[in-house]
Amino acid sequence: MKTQIPTPDAYQEMREALRGMLAGFDSAYWQKVDHERGYPEAFVNALTEAGWLAALIPAEYGGSGLGLAEASVIMEEINFAGGNAGSCHGQMYNMGTLLRHGSDAQKRRYLPKIACGELRLQSMGVTEPTTGTDTTKIKTLAVKKGDRYVINGQKVWISRIQHSDLMILLARTTPLGEVKRKSDGMSIFIVDLHQAIGQGLTVKPIRNMVNHETNELFFDNLEIPEENLIGEEGKGFKYILDGLNAERTLIAAECIGDARWFVERSARYARDRRVFDRPIGQNQGVQFPLAEAHIETEAADLMRWRACELFDAHQPCGAEANMAKYLAAKASWEAANTAIQTHGGFGFACEYDVERKFRETRLYQVAPISTNLILSYVAEHVLGLPRSF
């Protein structure tokens, strides 16, 4: 397959339209949200009303019918503008599971309402306290009883529950000890959160170092209709991989947006800040880390486009999605450290936004998949080395 790397201005018109909207949410807005540990409701509403969060939904259901490449530009631009796409990126990558594996009836029921903003699909319930990223070991169980599934178990680090109407849930429909392969026996469901919370689902918020809305979930005989099963029972692990590849690629784009924000902001500061009668940007000790951060960001960007291309062509892209996330998260974290060092004491001042973005981008060294797990994946699936765990 021949790679078609977009030219730098391939999405310029789209970027300019986004930047016009994003300009209405300045540093003061994001600082206020962060200080109050709030949710950027006005920002997400504006994105929804402008149609940006419906980018991946086909036109027949009220969306734009765009690909992951365009969705990644949206996520990148939000972070490059100084915002935090973590407040809304779930709707983008959760959409893939419904789009690719949902029934026609499910698509007709949910997609038009998601496209117009009547419903939000911001949450995905996969991770569990005792399994972490070892997804095949999940214990949450969905047992078929008549025309309903009864769910019991626990999830953790499940984000945006308080600002979502629907959740994609991965649960076992066959216990682990009864399947031939540990990746078998898992199924995907759509959960109506308004019907579930307080009726078998309990939500416990997790306070954390980033203003990121995330939770622990407890399922106690939660009943959901059988028509909420997505695809074929027992094939959920295969279905969820599409969503995870999209998630990692979109978060790579967010990290690229962060990295570019750090580099641009730091370069501007280094040109203007004068110490010992000269701009600090004249010193190679300041120049070189910024140049290195820029180079690594541009390299990560190329892998982002490769992952998007393969995903949009419905080709296997697990390695590329993981490598894009690894490179972009690494670039953004190194750019964040460089920004702190360049700004000196002012890097710790909230009014400069560097410390907020520093905290936000640090998350992606461990989520949604840790750096070490990506290295293990590449070692095993790309290099053919023995499985390390």
C-alpha cells in the first residue's frame, strides 16, 4: 500500500475554521475550568453545535462522513490552541465501535441523536482494578436472562460518565475458564447511563492530578436489554480493538498539538525574554532542546498520518497506532519539560498555562496504554520476540 502523507496545508481550510471557533475559548477560560476542577461544558457544546464532534458519523445519519485523519486534526487543533481535547475525545474513538460493528437499527437509533448533540457517547468501560491493560482477564460478567443481560463487576478509570448519556461497555459473556482462547467470550454493549445509574450502576469519582473527569464503576445486577449488544456475542475483544486503535491515534494527534503548543510558546518566550542583556533564545542551551522537541514532534506526526491512513483504509494498524502514540506522547512530554525549563520560574505560574498543560500531557505516558506496554507490543508483534508477560 502506497503511503500518501498529507502536505502541511492539506487541512488548512479545516484548521482555520477550527481556530476561529477555538479562539473564543482563551487561556482565561481554560484556567477557570482547571481552577474549579470543572467540565468545559460551553466548549463541548460549541464543538457539538458546529458539527466537529460528528465528524466521523456518515452524512446519512447527520454527520460529516469524514475519516480518522480529519478527526485527528480536530483533536490536534484543540490542544494546539491551549485547550484539552480529553474533555471530548471519547466521542470520537467510541464512535468507531458503533459505526463498524453496530446493527442498522442501532445506528438509526443512536447516530442522528449523537450527531445533533441530543446524546453524548463519551465513555468506554474496559479497564478493571485487577487487570489494568490485561484486557483479556476482565471479570465483569454479563449473563443472559431472557431478553436481558444482567451485569456484575467493576471498572476503573472510566472517564466522562457525568457528561455522557451512553457508554460502550466490554464484559465477559463467557467466563475466562470456559473459553478456548482468552480473547474469546467478551461482548460489547451500549449502556444507557440515565437508566443504569442508581439502578444497578454506582459511580465513584476519582480525584486526580489533572482536571480529568474519571471514575470507578460498580455493577450490581444491572439489567440492560439484549438489543443493546453490539455485533455478535463473544466477539467483543475483536470489536474493541478498532476503538482502541482509533483512541491511540487520536491521542497521538492531541500530543502533537500539545508539543507544538509547548515549542511555539517557548520559542516566543525565548525570543522576548532578555537576561544579561541578550535574549535567552540566543543561547544554545535554550535553542537545542527546543530544536530537538520540534524535530521529534515532526517525526511523530508522520507516524500519526500513517496510522490514520491505514485505519481509514480498514487495514491492520495496531503497530502504527501504538507507535504513533508512543512517539507523540514522548515528544509532548519532552517538549513540556523543555517549556518549564525555558520559562524558569514563570513555567510554574498558572497564568502562563505551562504548568497546566505540563500536567495534562504527562497523563499520556501511562494512559490509555503505558509506554512499556507499547514497547512490549512492538517487540512481540513487530520484531517477533517472545512474549514478555
